Amino acid sequence: MPIEGGCDSLTIFPLDFFPKLHPLELVRCQNLRRISQEQTHNHLMELFIVHCPQFESFLSEGSSASLVGAENLKLLLKLMQVLFPSLTLLGIVDCPKVEMYLDEGLPLNVKHLCLSSFKLIASLRETLDSNTCLERLSIENLDVECFPGEVLLPNSLTSVHIYDCPNLKTLDYKGLCHLSSLALYDCPRFECLPAEGLPKFISAGERLLTGCSCLSGCLNVEDLEVKCVGYITREKFHSFPKLVRAKIDSCSVPLEIVKNVEFLVTDRIYKEDLVCEFQNLVQLEFATLECSEGWLHVLEVFRHCPKLQTLVICIEGNEEESVLPYPLTVPTCISLHLKTCCLKYYRGSAFEFQFAEYIMLNANYSQIMKFRIRRYEYKNLMRRQNMIRDLSSCSKTSDTCTQSFEKTI
């Protein structure tokens, strides 16, 4: 239940009046001072308190709580363990008067914590129970150059997400070496990860990597996700010797950097990316254009992926009636290795149908041919039935190949 602005008369939110409430969002309630909660609340799973400058305390149970911009927050509930038995998400952001948790600590079920106070972060190790479920820590708006520095983070943490830290330049290996996942977003001054390397999964987001080599030498990375960061030249990277999976924006990271992965998701594969062989690649997801050179480009991609077994492809375009020259050659990966092919956002265009027909006719060991039909076409019952009828009539080389049809989510 979201309540956003325009509630200047609201000073106390009576949570007891809503015993079945699951999510609650209180945003920009200028005079809100507290949440009234005297009984155990077993249903509230998410509580967000955002930019409520007069907020002083909250009393709730079984909730996930996020307090953002509550500058006058004075007290966290003393009986959190009793009144919050189902609490899974707690966020305290931009609350400068909250310096430490109370002796009772956090509810044992808190899995995700979002903070912007360095003192609160520093108090976590001593505050949390040894049986804590805390797995993920999200950090926002910290005014630090290095994180976590001398602060010891809870051993239960497996993931740290860092957002909007304009002065952050480096990360400390000792404090983060036990993590399995790290994500950084909107950290424009970030320079480099520690030379020792960091988690096996790294996600890099907007305004992080532009013009820097912060991922160079991440020897332990197995999963890499990079998006919306501006183009990075090959010289900015060293190798990722253990990299297995990559999800990247092709305009940001040259595909040559991830040529040894087994699983690759990317938005586009351009001609200039095909300067290397993807010898280990067994699963590929990408998009291509429905155009006069469509077949030539797609086949060229396949020739650079000799071991490909699973293909997820989105064919974009508006040339509904164009029929392109049927290719006479069959790449090795199609004839010998491809087992699963999925067409995303399928519209039933001539090129899409021709591509599907080509795969079914030439994939000798195909097992699954999946069509995720675009919502518009899926809702049109007659069009959907016609597409399924036409696709079902296609010849299949593999006796084990089955078709499936579903709506694109």
C-alpha cells in the first residue's frame, strides 16, 4: 500500500489497523513521526519510509523496513526481535541521528539491509546475532573513498551492492574477500578493484567503468555483468582467466574480452566483434536485425561458436513480408551440437518463420524448439493459432525435437 506526499496531517500511522498488510510505502509524509504498532504483525513483509523528515521511531513486526531521509530518527524499536519475527528487509538511509542498533539487535530473519551510515555499518558485526540470516548489504550515499576500510562486515554476508557513492575510489580486499557477489552503480570516481581480486560475480552499472580499468586483473571472477557504462577499449582490460558467464552491453565491453566464456548474454553482436572464436561457448543469447544481410550475419555468428548447444535469439525489425535468400550452408554448431533454440518476442514475420524452419530442418540433434510469442500476437487468438499451425507443420530433422509456445513475459 503506497502513501506518497499530500498527507501533511498524518503524524502517526496505525499499523495495528492493517493486520493483513504485506507491503507499506510511506513517501514524503512531511509530518509523520512514528508508526504505531503494539501487537505482533505476522504479515507485513515490506516497509519503506522515504523522505519523512520528522520521523522518529517505528514499531512494527514481521516487516521489511526502509527509512530514507528521516533526518530526525531517534530510536529503533527495542523489542525488534519480538515484534518483527518475519522481518526480511531493513533499510536506513540518510538518517544521521541513528548511530547504532540497540542491544537487542536485529530480527534473525533480516536478509537484506540497506544503509547509508558508516557508523551503522561498523556496528553490524557486534549487533547481529550469530545465527543471523543477513546475506545482502546495500550501501547508498556513503561519503568514503575506500570501503569497507577497517570495518569488519558480518561473515554471513554473501553480496554487497554499492549505489550512488560519488567519492568512492577503491575497495578493500580484506573486508570483502568472503563475498560471492559484488555490484557497483553510479560511482563515477571509482578507480580499481584490489589486485588480489574479489568475488566470483561482479556486476557493474551506469557511470562506473567509463574511462577506467577497475575490472583489470580480477583473476577470480567467474560471473561478470556490465551494462550502460560507455564504451571501454580492449586496452582497459586484462584477462579473466576464470570467467564462465558474462552478461554485457556490447557497446560497453568488446566481446573479445569474454571470448572464453561458456555462457554469454548480450544485446547485439556486430561484425567487428567477430575477430575471435568463442571456442567454449555453449549457450548464447543475443538480438539481431531483420534485414537484407540478416542471414549472412547470423550464420557468421554461428561459425564463430562451434560448440553452441543452446541459443536464445530475438529477431527485431519491421520487414514483415520480406523473404530473404535461404542459406545453403549449415554451420557445424547447428548440425552437430544445437539442442535448444528459443525465439524471443516472436511476431511471426517471414524472416522469423524462415529462421525457425531453417533450425528445425538442419539441427540434427535438436530437442527443444521454443517460441516466446510477443504479447500482442499472443492475445490475438486467431493470429496465435495460425502461427502455431504454420510452425507445427515445419519439417524437423530430429525425431526428438518438440515445440513449445508461450507468451513473452
